[in-house]
Amino acid sequence: MAAASSSDYDVCGAESSEANSKWLDAHYDPMANIHTFSACLALADVHGDGEYKLVVGDLGPGGQQPRLKVLKGPLVMTESPLPALPAAAATFLMEQHEPRTPALALASGPCVYVYKNLRPYFKFSLPQLPPNPLEQDLWNQAKEDRIDPLTLKEMLESIRETAEEPLSVQSLRFLQLELSEMEAFVNQHKSNSIKRQTVITTMTTLKKNLADEDAVSCLVLGTENKELLVLDPEAFTILAKDAVTSLCFGRYGREDNTLIMTTRGGGLIIKILKRTAVFVEGGSEVGPPPAQAMKLNVPRKTRLYVDQTLREREAGTAMHRAFQTDLYLLRLRAARAYLQALESSLSPVSATAREPLKLHAVVQGLGPTFKLTLHLQNTSTARPVLGLLVCCLYNEALYSLPRAFFKVPLLVPGLNYPLETFVESLSNKGISDIIKVGATLVPCGR
């Protein structure tokens, strides 16, 4: 009996392990050159074609060359440089308009860079924080040369150790200098205003109005100074601002779904989820049909729309009366015009059932000779028209028609019969008049 080699056992063991695994090894590349972490990865249908791509906020080798990469399968589809190192990435829908392609948000330092169709769209910067009053006073003294650099350093170190608010970047850079470099730094920066800026440490999304998967979402930013900011997805303004230090969700009292938050200033916030709140659509067995739940593409309410709504609410009765008056006047004018058309025989459609005819005239040319084409049509459903005569009545002093009388053949229902003649204008003064066209039926025996 032949002995099996160790390599055979390795192959068999690998195949057995892969068969028993819950995962399928689709791709492995140890040299992909991707340097990132979990917060900078996102999966989204960035092109709206139903195929999800991998969005990567890449730090670059050694954090020196940050780039935005989009992967399709194992290949990098697009790659563009980033202005700073990314801290978090998220995809969200900004609007309800078609096509429903999500936007990409990259948090970096104090800014959020928003991309649409993988192109720069908007940059949101965190508002600056108020400086420490003691720190501001020290730099004002340095500006007026009332304090030496060594004393400034000692006072700033004391503030850093005792104050709750951190120092500005300018003060922190000053404290890192050697004694020989302090005086030059103070002379260079003492006229600058003190600016204290926080940075974004985490980012996620929150549905704005609906809990649907394709609903518009707001960006939620967590900052280094323990603040939670909620951004409007259209105007990119801060909708809510909480300095939340802790969160807890669960049963509180007799309510099962309670959210409890504490703030940095010692505040307590309790929110109870409504029992009537629905976040998941019900099954198809009960309730309205699925078509009723489809969202309409309703445009955004403008200021003009709101003002018009208030006006209609305040003057609704007067506006209804004015509408009814205009409607009655419109009906009266339409009746008068119809009567005038019947009396002057200008109506293109016959008003009697004995002559089911429709007449349409077309004038072609710039003059003084025109081409007049009369289109006749039998509007009855089954009865042909026979023995029809058409005559043109006009002012012989203004116009001349070589053919002003037509004997029409049998008119089949539904077909269009063109009758052509020429009209010559005899006046050199540009005077015009109406040419009337009349049609009558003559009995076949005559």
C-alpha cells in the first residue's frame, strides 16, 4: 500500500477547511497599498447603477499622501488626492430628486468634505470656539510688550494645568519651543487673534424625516470637545448641537424605549420613543397597498409658497368670490363668441346632424397671390355625404379668385379632402377682408 505525502494531507486539509467555512474567499492581495481604518470605509452605489462600490479614505504610506479611492471589485476605479488626513467616511442621500445617487462625506480635522458624483461639492467647517479669557489677556499683554516670553510661558503652563478649556494651537506651539526661539515666535504671532478650533473624531448619519432605506439623511458629527452636531443635508447648517457626555437606552419607569443623555454642563436629557412610531413597513397581508406608500417627488417649500399659503388662509372667502366672478365672465364670453361664430358662419364644424361636416382653411404665401386650401371632412360614423357644393364669398374689389365654386365628390367618413384655389389681392394699400366659405347639400335629382 503506497504512502501518501504530507503535501497531499495539506491540500486535503485546506479543501476541507474551506468547505466547512462560512465564508468564501473572493480576493486576497497583501500588496494592495491601502492604508486606512474602519471609520474611513464605506459601501455605496455612488453611480446609481445598482452596483455598490467600496469607498476608501486612504491615509497613504506613513500618513503622508491621503487619497480618496473607489474600488470596483479588486481594482481601484478612481483615485484623487485629499487635502488632509481623513478621520471618517459616510455616504448619505442629500435630496429626493432622481437619480438617487448618494453623496460622500469625508471628515478631516475641523472640516467635512462632501463629494457628489465623486467630485468636490461642498466644504463644511466647524464653528470656532471662544478662547480662554486668561489666555487672551496674556497674549494682549505680549502684544503691548508688558510681559516677557519666559513669564508668558509660565502663565500659559499654569492655565493648561488648571483650566477646563484647552489652549489654542498658537499657545501649544509656543510651549513646545526652546527658550532661544520664544522671543522670535512672540514677535511674529503676538498680533494674531487667538483662535481655538476643535476637530471631528467620528461621523455617522441619521434619517431626517423617514426611516426608509433611501430616505434623506443628516450628517452627525462628534467632535473632540465632546459636542454632537447634526447637519442639515441641504443647507449644511447645524440643526442640533449637544455637548453629550453619555448615552443610555432602555426601559425607564414604565416606558420600554427611553433615551437618556447627560451633557458636559451637568444637564440631563430624557427622550421617550412614541408608541405609535413606525420604522419598518408592514407586511403585504394587511394595510394599504404598497403603491400607496410610494413617495412623491414633492418640491421643497419656498418662501413664496409659504407667503401665498398665509394669504389664501386670511383672504380665502374674497379670493373664492373673485374666482367665481371671473369664471362666470369666462363662460359668458365663451357663449357670446360661440353665438357670433354661428351667426357669421365662422364655425369650422357644422352644428346640424344633416350636414356632418368639418371645414379647415389654410392660407399660404406672402402676397399679392396666396394659395387657399380648404380641408373638408365627413364627421359622421357611417353615412357618406353626396351632392355637396362649396362656394367662396368675397369682396370682388379687393380679391380675385379664379376658382370660387367647387363641386365636391362623395365624402367618405373620416377622410380629409383638400380643395385648392388661388387668391390675388387687388388692393395696393394693404387692405384685407374676410373670405367666407359656404357649403350646402343639393338633392341628387336636381
